[in-house]
Amino acid sequence: MQGTLYYTAADVQKMTGVSRGKAYKIIRELNNELGQKGFIVIAGKIPKQFFNERCYGISPQTVS
């Protein structure tokens, strides 16, 4: 997971313990937020920094 700017659904699934479908739903919701703010989004991926800011209990130190 290190070395890239984005988390995939598999990464989100592993970190949160949810199903793959729920991970995609979380990514879609967060990407909608970014899109409304005018950012470019990539379907199926979420920027690590934004995900870490929005998810309680996840910080760069806890993700490796």
C-alpha cells in the first residue's frame, strides 16, 4: 500500500473489515464529495490523505 497516492477497494476492505461491495460504496461516496469540491477523481480509488482524514481511527501511522 505504500508508494502510491491512492487506496483501492481491497485496501479499504482490509483496513475497515467490510465487504468488497461496501468498500466500493465508501469510495464512491468519498469521491462524490471530492468531485463536488472540484477535484479530479478516479473511479474505484480514493486518495490516501482524504480517506485518512475522513475515517475515524485511521491515521498514516496505523496504516502500513
